[in-house]
Amino acid sequence: MTDEPAAWTRLLDAFDRELTAADDAPLEDVETPAGPPPAEVVERARLILERQRASISGLQAARDNIAREMQAIRRIPTTRADAPVYLDLDA
């Protein structure tokens, strides 16, 4: 076990901030402590890991949805540049 629970707390704080920050926020440069986390931070680390996994799952679902939408867009037939864009139903 590491003798520095404070180092693990700093690391977990950084992970927590990155999970709650906006997507364009820069990632912090935090040193990874040596050795396994001390017992007093293990539960918090597990909770952060669960949040990270949920975030990854959400990103994968969004990516899959975007891929489906792009496939649908690619199926739309292209038109000629001189083709009419509107159809006049009243004329």
C-alpha cells in the first residue's frame, strides 16, 4: 500500500473533475501514485470507475447513432446541379 492517501485523493479529484467538466476542458496533469490505492479511497475509486464506464457507454451509443445517421444520409440519392429543387403543385 502507498503511504500517501493524499496522492490518491488528488488523482481521484482530478478524475472526478474531468468527469463533470465540459468536453472541451483541458485534462489535468496529475502524477499516478505508486502501488495500490489505500483502503480509505477504494470505494470512491470504484464509484468513479463506474461513472467512467457509464460515460464511455454513452459515448459509444452516441457514436453508433451518428454512424447510423451517416449511413442514412449516404443512401439519399444525389441530384444533378441543374435539377429543380422545388415542385410547384399549384401551377
